[in-house]
Amino acid sequence: MAGERRGQHPRQPQLPDLHVRLRTELSRIDEQLRALLDAMDRMQGLLDAVVAISREMELTAVLNRIVTTAMDLVGARYGALGVLNASGERLEEFITAGLSERELEALADTELPRGLGVLGHLISHPEPHRIDDILAHPSSVGFPPGHPRLRTLLGVAISVRGEIYGDLYLAERRDGQPFDIHDENVVTALASAAGIAIENVRLFEQVRVGAEQFQRLLLPALPDLRPFTAAAVYRPAAEPSKLGGDWYDAIPLSGDIVAVVIGDVVGHDLKAAAAMASTRNMLRALLFDRGSTPGALLARLDRTLQAITTNPVTTTALARIEPEGQGQGWRIHWSTAGHVPPLLITPDGQAEYLTAEPGLPLGVDLEEPRPDHSRFLPPDATVVFFTDGLIEHPAHAIDESLNELAGLATVHAHRPLHEFVRALADHHPSDGHDDMAVLALRTPPA
């Protein structure tokens, strides 16, 4: 008996016990996997949010995107971003999201939050805050009339270059639960990326403004062209690094004659801008040769450019407008070098492109002739010269864009010229990838 007991194996656990332990272990693994998947989803959501924010190129769009993506990340019903003033003591801008139309109407007469109460506490204490009961918070001063009654809040500061730029506020998780540490961590990470995005868009704006100012310095101020009236507008490309080669010019000549030029140097860099300036100045000198037609002047310009410069290919349209007979109207003589045709708006509001043989761009072939064209202009007619940046769109055929521009011009043709050219530049059919120049000249009324 004793020997048998000594030879027996240790007592094995019963099968039901193994099942319990196995189920417990599988449940623990399942919870860990769910937590891991949830963390991966949050991380992917955060990455997607950062990418979405970084794509925006204007500050207002960036700030709105920060609020909405933060709301999506933590499932918040409401979101806001308060931008601090220069002293960092109060809010100067307050962006909101999630409010219904009814809530927005109820708050229509409410002033901008002054940074009091819980908001003021978050301004003075910029570390992340999770509040489970706003009204019970020591700093709470209640809500303004018409404001939705909020209970939970998550506030995170946004810093730009080490300075507090503002605070991101999220309220009311959609599942009714208070915000937790995971929400705080992901929104804090988003706030860090948001600070970088805000700084980037600020730098973007500085570069854009600098490029635009540089470009405008190369363009002339229109002189007194009486008896004609004229107006011009220039708009830079959407990307700030793309300096353009678009230019316009108008020069009064003796005998109530005016010369008008519009042109576009191929390229988007300093070389294109410099080439534009040299081409414009050379053509200005040639314009005073009253004995040459526009086509002959463009041919001389082409030969000069190829002889003494390495300028890139350039398209241009050159016109001379002069009296026709004894007060019977005006006549336009023009020639184009691969450029889009001018647009004529008659006094009765009809639009017509001055389509004719365009000739080759400058810098292509010196031997090809430069065709000249002529057309009668009645009193109070408007001729619009423009560059292709006004109409080019990768999703639209060029004829479709030209028709859209003609329709736009007829709608606004009754306006004063300075308003007319701005309307064309504001509502153009292009996608804005290229810079654009518009010059409109109107003949005197009868």
C-alpha cells in the first residue's frame, strides 16, 4: 500500500478547473487585444487628423479643422478653440463646432467669451484639464443665456514656438461618459501637431505676401490714359513659392493713341520674374516706334530677346488703339504671340473673343511671320486682356473656361472698370494654380 502511494502521480486538476482558467486567460487576452486595437485606432485617427490639418493652407481653415478633428477623435458633441490676444490674457477669437442651428440662433447676440469662469481658469492654468461637472468647478460662473448646458469638459492648451496660442475645448462625449486619460493623451498629442500646423500656415502666409509684394513691385502703375479709362489687377498663384511671369502694361502715345500689352513668361521662379521685367522694359522702348505694326514690334522684340538674353518662352498680346475717322469710334490693331485672345464687350453687353491667327510664342522661331489684325471698336466698348492663369483648370476644357469667362464678363460689364477687373479675378473659372493678370480698357462714350 505504501509503495503504491509512493508511486502515484501528483493529483491532476479537474477538467472543469482547466476550463475556468482557460476561459479567464482567453478573456484577459481578448481584453488586451481590444485595448491594443483601440489604441491602434486612436493612433491611426490621430495620424489622419494631423495629415488633414497639415493640408490646410489658410489659418481659418486650420483652426476649424483642429476643432472638428479633435471632436472626432474623442467623440465629443461640442468643440471650440479660443485664440488668445497678444498679451495672452483674454480671448480675441473663438471658433466653435457642433452647435445646432437653434443653438446658434440662441447665441447670436452673445458676445465673444471674455475668458472668465472655467475658460479663464484654463487660460491661466494651461496644463490639460478634465472636468466631470462644469457647474461644480470652483471657477465656474455658469453659462450665458441660450448656451447649451454642458457637464463635462476637456481643455488642452495649444502652443506655438513656446508661447500659448490658445486653448482647445471639448465638451460632452456622445456616449455620455466623462473624458478619460486616453482622451486627454490623444488631444494633447493633437494639440502639439496643431501648434506646428499653425506655425506652418503663418510662415506660408509670410512667404505668400512677400512673393506677391515682390511681383507687384515689378508691375507698373497704370498712367493717365485719357480719353480712355483702364484698370488692371494681378493675383499671385495659390502656392506662395511660385513667383509668376505674368505682366501687363499700358502706355499713352501722342494723338489719343494707347498701346496695351499683356504677357506671360513660362516658369514660376525668380528667373521667370526677372525675364518678365526685362521683356517688359524692352517692349516699352519699342512701343514708341509709331511706324511699326504690333506684329512687326513683336518680331523685333523676339529677335532682341534671342540676341541678348536667355529668357524662357513667352506669350504676349500687343495692341494699339487709335481714333477711327472723325469721332466715329476707334480701331484696335493687335498681334499675339501664342497668347489667349482679348475679349471684347460691346456697349450692348455682348461678349466676343478677338480670335485670329495667334502666331508663335516669343523664343520659338524667328522666321515665322507675326500676323497683324484690326477691328473697329465702338464708343463705350471694353477690351479685356488677360493671362491664361485666369481660365486654366485641369478638369475643364479651355473652350469651356473661355465661355465661362465671357459670361462672367457680360454680367459685370456695367461696373466701373476697377470693380469689373476685380470681379473677373474674384470669380475666375481657373483653379488658381497659376498667377493671373487682367487689364481692361474702355473706349470713351459717344
